[in-house]
Amino acid sequence: MAQLSITVDQADALIDVARHIRIEGAQPGEAVEIRAETPRSGVLWRAQARFIADAQGTVDLNRDAPVSGSYAGVDGMGLVWSQSPVQSSSRELFNQPVTDALVTTLQASSGTAQAQARFSQQLAAPGVTRREVREDGLVGTLYLPAGPGPHPAVMIVNGSGGGINEPRAALYASRGYAAFALAYFKAPGLSPYISNTPLEYFEKGLQWLRRTVQPAHDFVALSGQSRGGELVLLLGATFAQQVSAVVGYVPSAFVHSGQNACDPQVGREGPTWLRDGQPLTHIWENNRTASWAPFDEGPSPHRHERAMRTALLDAEAVARARIPVERIQGPVMLLSATDDGSWPSSVYSQMVRDKLAEVQHPHDVQWLDFERAGHAILFPYVPTTQLVYAHPVSGKVSTGGGNPADNAHADASSWQGVLQFLARAVAAHAGAAKT
């Protein structure tokens, strides 16, 4: 009698590598239960699914849909993205430090037979180095790829949660980029709030990164998420000569106020960004239609996006706060979601794309708009089941929107799109430098 077994190709690989999971040795037509468990930051996450073995007694997750369980449809990594925390409401996605792998245990059972296997997801490839940065007034972490370089560079900024986005920087470095995750609030030595952040701080970060890593072809891209997506478009327009390409995850087309990450003394309608000590005009400023009521009122979870849409009804305020993206002097990538619960990133991204088309932007412009996905577009392959959360600064209970399956698709597709976009941008930049 054949023994039940689980095979996983590439059992130890980067987190962005899809795995091929296959079970053999079951009886033809027999039900096979598979459970996946992953400890994440001290919390156990779990998913399970039930399959029917084929005529050869096999279950192939790249081929077969479960008949019941945590996810539906054919998805080879469904047992990862459909995981939920056991006895916790945690939203933690990554171990710290990022050099620690996420290890998933698979358990399969059919009848009285059982089998077990493991695979690990690494955020940092072998040879990637990490360096804390606390100099020139900057707070961040630099990740460098294995090998002597030079490498093209990316500066990464977070959104309204603040802090240092080390996981994304580690993954960028693992794919060949000198990656500088720069904090600008809610990190050691910095303000706990986003309010009144000077743009000159980021210019200093760009200059430090160039000086420190001397990037290949002098290529320095910006990558940012949410408020960071707004920020990278703004920086690309403000410091155009210093920015080689822009990657905006769920970005804004406008300058926004402090919102949920504001200093309470300044207020959520106070300024976020300063230039030469002066606040930039934001969309809530003197806006005749903007209202927080659609966000504040009613039971939790709240949709921040509903309030953001009220501000778009004042055309004059919209015009005053628009980020002048036509000043960007390099390729632009936009990643948005049609069910974004935080703000209408799909509408915002279309505005940016349309403006760049109107001015016949001479560089590559890519826009990936993910149907039915929400605000939390991260990277493969992580759980997407926790749609409701308390904002890390304001504490307001909100939903980022979307649904687990479509959010998982956005995670996987967006990262592959970004890598392809950056490869083209580096090649174009290198070619231009030779002419």
C-alpha cells in the first residue's frame, strides 16, 4: 500500500516564489485534508482545505480546487494567503528581524494515513546585508544585494503607519537593488506623527543614498505605499532631477492633510508636507464639499474612502492640491485597487495616468488597477484575510476593502509588475546615459 506523502518544490526560497505543493499516495477518489500553519511574530496562523484525490491518488494544488476550506478555486498558494490567526486578531505579516524565515508546516491526512512537510519563505536572499542608518538626521535601514555592485537603487517610504519598511527593502535587495527604507515619522528620534514633515528631509535621503552606494547608472527610484504613494509622486515632481523612476502603491493624485496619522495638536485637517518651511496646499483646505461624516458616522468598520470622495466634488480645491506629476522626469508606475477602502486609489491613479498622457510624458507609464482588491497591496505570498484593523496612529477601526482572494491576486501580480517595470526603467536609464 502506498504511503501518503507531500512534496514542495523550492522548499527554501524567497517569499515571492510560488511553491508547487503535491500530495501522493491517497486512494483514488478519497478525501484529503490539508492544513497549513505558520508562526508569524509569535502568533500561529492557519488555513485548511479538503480535496478529492484523482484516479492516481494525487492532489496537486496547482491543478485542483478544494471542495471546502479556507479558500475556493485553483490556487497553488491558497493555503498561505487564506491563513487567519488562531485565537488572535493580529495583522502581523512578517517576523522581525527580516532575516528570520517564515516557516509553514503542511499536514495532510486521508483515512488513517498522514504526512507532513515544511517550506520556508525568506525575505532576504543569501548575502544580502543590513545596515542601520542614523546619520545626517536620517533614520532608516539600508539593504544591499549580495555581490560588489554597483546596483541600481530604490528608496522606500511607508504610509500612514510610519516606521521603517524593512521587509520591502530586504526583498528589493534580494532582487538586485540597493534598497534604503527611510522612516519619516513613528521611528526612533522622529515625530510620532506625519504632520508638518519637510520635503527637504527626503531630498537629503536621496543625496545620502547616491553618495553612499554610488548606484549603477546613477539610477535611484522611489517606492511608496498609500501616503507613501502620494509622497513619491510629490517627491518625483519636486526633486525631478534626483528621481529616476517612481513606483506608487495605492497612491493619491493630490496632497492630503494629516488625516489619521496627524498630530492631535495640529488636527487631521492640518498640513502634512512642508517645503521651505511652508505647508503645501492640501485638498481638504478651503474645500467647500469635503466632509468627514461618511467616515466618522455609523458602526465600525469605517471606510475612509467615503470621506475622501466628498473632497473630490470641489473642483477648485482639487485643482489647488493636485500633485504636478507632469514635472516627473522618469518612468512612473501606479498600482491601485477598485475597492480601496482607505481612499479611491483607482480614481486617483487614473487622474495621474491621464495627466501624463495629456502632456505626452516621454517615459514609460504603467498602471495596474486590480478589480475588487483593497488598499493593502503588499507582495507575495502573505495572508490577506485581515481586512479590518485599528489605524496604528489614530486607533480608528477601518477596513482597507477588497476580499482575500482578490487581494492575494493583487499582491502577486503587483510585485511581478514592479520588478518588470524597474528592469525596463534601469535599462532605459542606462541607455540614455550612454547617449
